[in-house]
Amino acid sequence: MLENISLSFQSVWAHKIRSFLTMLGIIIGIASIITIVSTIKGTNEQIKKNLIGSGVNAVVVNLYREDYEYDMQYEGAPEGVRTVSAEDVAALKELDRVTGVSVFHKRGYADNVFYKNTQYSGAVYGVDREYFAVYGLTLRSGRSFTEEDFKNFRKVVVVEEAVAGSLFAGEDPLNKIVEFNGEPFTVVGVVTEKQSFTPVINTIDDYYTYMQSDGGRIYLPDSAWPVVYRFDEPQSVAVGVASTDDMTSVGKQAADYLTSALVSAQGFSYRSQDLLEQAKQLQELSSSTNRQLIWIAGISLIVGGIGVMNIMLVTVTERTREIGLKKAIGAKKNRILRQFLTEAAVLTSLGGVIGVITGIILAKVLSLLMQTPSAVSIPAIIVAVAFSTVIGVAFGLIPAVKAANLNPIDALRRE
């Protein structure tokens, strides 16, 4: 086998231009597939990262009535649904793969918040001590909530950067006074937003999921929540998960627990926002079109294989006397067959390797030019090179059989 491979490389090197032109179809096909697969993988990872929250594995569980998220702002606190207790939080933390639990109140659209004469129209959240840690929010300036803020019911808020830019019109928001229903709250800190992508709103659930992200969020200590909204109401729950891939199962477990423990009214239930499933749907939508492109690129591999078969037939014709001489001194048919199959496989494998390198370079160049993500897929590289070798064997079979079946006397007489 090693001798055959050595002879194959010698043959390729002896006819460099012809060999390169023969490999060109394989190179183009493999390069196209690697480029497309790298773009697909990069795009899918970016969709997953952006939708779920840039590496923060937190799944939110909200209260639903029938098929719609329950709106506390317009419907008030529902009867038959109690608030989340410390015992419930402890039970949720005992679930497998849970790294943290935060309980919070929310208003998706606040119409009672003002800074001077400017009205705020984003989301307001009443959060507990764990919220910022579970969501991985980082402080940009000022401070976060302290234990004293919660114990003393202090009227303080932390705002996101989007709020700092829109509501305060470029002013430093720290120590500014924001009014909630006429109650003054002091801004003590600014945090960075969790989400960094522009969502596509296709359904009412998408609207409720994302509408609060457009104008940023204002955070209150949950102890100060009744100062503004003046009644107890069921909360939402954010569950931190060890791995992104566990978000769906952990979210469902948390939702099932909350429904069984907190809900006694018919028609109400807790459900998790399955962002991982939404990411998969977007990935499938992105990949379906690109899979068609892969099949089209695969056609060039077939064309390249036909080119290999053609050139190998030419090689058999050119080396007829050499084949006759080998058979005359005792070379068996299998030896001749293996030699030409190896040569075809080496030719296409070289084309596959060059195609992979070209594809990786093209993917990186397109990523820079079009500002789109890309990621090299190791399995795709292995499959591409293996497939190119298989093509060499498949399309080299006919020339190899022809060479192996030559009559040694007729071959020696051939001029």
C-alpha cells in the first residue's frame, strides 16, 4: 500500500498541471461545501448566543391563563394563584442542573414613570437579591442594590444603558430622581443589557417576550414594589441553568413545580419561555436554504469525479506498455487494480485537502467582508476529505479494472 501511495505521488508530481486541472472540480466542490457549512455553523451559534443571552443560561417562567401570558398591568392580581415563597425558591434550587433562582415582578410597559417632563415607556422590574447574578448583568456605573435597600424599603432604582441614553437625554443618570406614580426614586446604578439582538415579532407570545427589551428596563428592589403598585401579585421566576442545552428540560420542571405548588384556579399555569427551542427554529430556517446550496455544490464533486475517471482512462492508455511489462514479470490483476485505485484516491484526496483549506480561507474572507459569523466544522472537514477519497475510488474503478484486465502480450505490442 505504501509503495502504491508513493508511486501515486510520483505520478501526480510528474504531471502537475494535468493533475491540478483534474483536481479542480473536487477543490471547487469541497471548498464550496466547507464555506457554506462554516457559515451555517457560525450563524447558528450566533443565533443561539444572541437569543439566549450571550452565554447567560437563564430561563424565565411566567404565569399564563389559557394560551396567553397573564398581564398583571391590566388585569390585576388573579385569584387562586399565590405568590412565590422562600420555600418554593429553595425547592426550585434543588432541581438538577439549577445554578440559581430569582423571583421578580414586572410591567412590560410602564405608563406612570417620569423624569422631569419626559415619560418612560419601557419595562419596570421589581427584582430580588439574586436577579442580577442569575442574569449575569454587569454594572457600568454606580452601585447595585444592597441588603440595606431591601431591608429598609429604600426607593432606589438601577437602570439599563438604553434607559440612560433615552430617558435622561445624555445626562449622567446617577442620583437623578425618577417618579413612579408621583413617588420619587433615586437612580443608584447603570447596568448593561442582557439582550443584544433585534428580535422578529411573529406572534403575540413573541410580542410579550420581547417588547420590554426595546426601551431597556428599570429595576426596583422587590421590597419597594408595593410602594408603586400597592398590592401583592404573583411573580415571574428566572432559573439559572448549568448548560444551555438543559434550559428546555429545567424550564419545564420549574414550570410544572410552580403550577402544582402555586395555582389553585382553573385555566392558570406557569410556562417557561423556551428560547432554546426558538433558537433551534431560527437555525433550521437558516439551514434549510443552505442545505440546498450544499447539494448544488455537491454536483461539482460529481463533475470532478467524472474528470478523475476521464484522466485515469487517459493514464491507462499512456501506460499500457508499463502495465504489460508488469504483468509479464508476474504482477497479478489485483496488484494493478490497487495501484490505479490508489492513484485515483490520492488525486481526489489531495483535491479534498486543498479544497478544505480554500474553503476555510473563503469562509473567513466572507465573514470579514459581509460582517457575518463563521465557525469551522471539524466533522465537516473529516467528511469532506473522506468523501473526496470515496469519489476517487468510485470513479477510478472503471479505469483500474480496464488496466487490470489488459492482456500482457497486446499491451507490450502497443506503441
